[in-house]
Amino acid sequence: MTLALPPELTCRDVVELVTRYDEDALAPADRAVFEAHLAACDACVLYYQQLRQTRTLARALDDARAPDDAPLDPAIERALLDAFPPRS
Amino acid sequence: MDAAPPRDPDAALLVQLRAGDRTAFTALLRRHRGAVRRVIRAFVRRDAIAEELAQETWLAVARGLPGFEGRGTLRGWILRIAVNTARARNPREVRELPASALGDAGDATPTVDPARFHEDGRWVGHWSAPPTPWPDARLHTAALRALLEQAIDALPPLQRQVFVLRDGQDLDAGETCALLELSPVHQRVLLHRARASVRAAIERHLGDAP
């Protein structure tokens, strides 16, 4: 479904459309108008990049912790291992 | 001819798990307990409950492994169990968000402060206070990570859940909609708001004195 965007978007429009764009949820004509704005607006390009950076940083939160972070509580580990492998 | 499905990073572990290898289960636990913890914390605020739900999740994983058909990744399957475990404990309030907070593109509250755009004149609607580049060195600090955790924690519940699953854990839109019982549009609006909020929090943090 197209939003039938006007031929020229403002930055204020763009920042509200950015997730639709990123999710590939803009109809081709709307996407073309959106991309035309990005081609001429460094500030909006930067805003979009920062949203993507936000995602990258959120994803990296897991990686930042060492895999063997806090030791497993022995009682808990025992309980879990008792459940595995499950008795058939 | 179908393309081969992407290989599960846990494929080797899965072979050992199917053979009943307990050291493999411990390895699985260590590898994914962080992600399980994060996902559950998106739903549950109190650490004691979150810990309980994490254990419940891992018990379900231990018991359910024989039934894992390997159609998706092992990690995806584990996180699905975590979400379902947390949601069973915390059924979502039906009217959690005021209707005005949802909206289609037309009536939603702006996600960027309107004061940052020109109100009138030739450049009406364009940035008056545009974003500035983020220095890379300041992005990989403990302080930034702490800020990020805080910002995610401060999100309204549904926004937090969508953000954690989509951007924190890389689940796709379809999976997230199914797990959280959201329509694609609602999910996208929630993600949009969450991302904008978290980005703004990072921007404020970086704008403060180093």
C-alpha cells in the first residue's frame, strides 16, 4: 500500500518514515521519494546511520559480556543437568 | 532448486546434545544464558522473578531438546521458549498503551523534538539542530553500555520487548510479531519509537561532558 508521498519530503517527514524505509515497507514510488531526500540531505543520512548504529550497539551488549561471565550456581546447574538428557 | 538453509552456529553442539552429552548442555547454557536473561528482563522487572523464569526456561529447553526439529536455529528456539515463559507469567494488559501512542504515521507523536526543525521560512520542516557524528571512541565504553542498558530499561514495556527481540537479539519481524502477538504495523510503530528513544538517549549522553 502506498503512502502517496509528496515529491519532496521535509526532514521532519523523513525521520518519521525512516523505520518503514529500513523495514522495506515503502512502496517503490514512496521509497524513491525518500531516497531522493537522503541523496540531498547529509543530516538525515546521519540520523538514519545513527539509528542503525543504535541497533548495532544494542546487539553488541551481549557480546560485551564474557561468555563465562558469572559462575553458574552449582545447585542450579545440577538441577538443570538432572533434567538433561531427559529420560525417554 | 532451494538454497541450503543458513547453517546453525550451534550445529556442532546440537549433535552432541542429541547424543545426551552433558558438557554440551553446560556449554549451551553458558553460550545463551545472557540472551535468555536479557529477553526475560524485557518482560519482568524484578531480578528474583527473572532468575526463576530463566531457570524455568532452561528446564523447558533441557526437556524439549528431543523435540527440537532443527527447522530454525537452536538459539531462536531457546529465545522463543524464554519469551513464552515470560509472557505466561506476565500476561499483557490489554490496554497497555493509550491509543494515541500507537497511531499510523499521520497521528503519532513525533519521535524527534519538533524544536529541532525549522518552524517557518524557506527551510520549514528541515533540521535546524541536526544530529552530529558520534565519535567512535566514545561508543565502545562501559559508560555507553551502561547508558544503553538504562535507556532500554526505561522504554515502555511493549517498546522494550520489541526492541530487545528485534535489535538486541536479531529476531526478524515475523518472529517478533508472532511471539508478542502484534500486527506488523503495530510492531513497526513500537520499534520506530523505541529506536528513536534509544538513539536520543545516546545522543544526550554523548553531548554531556566526556
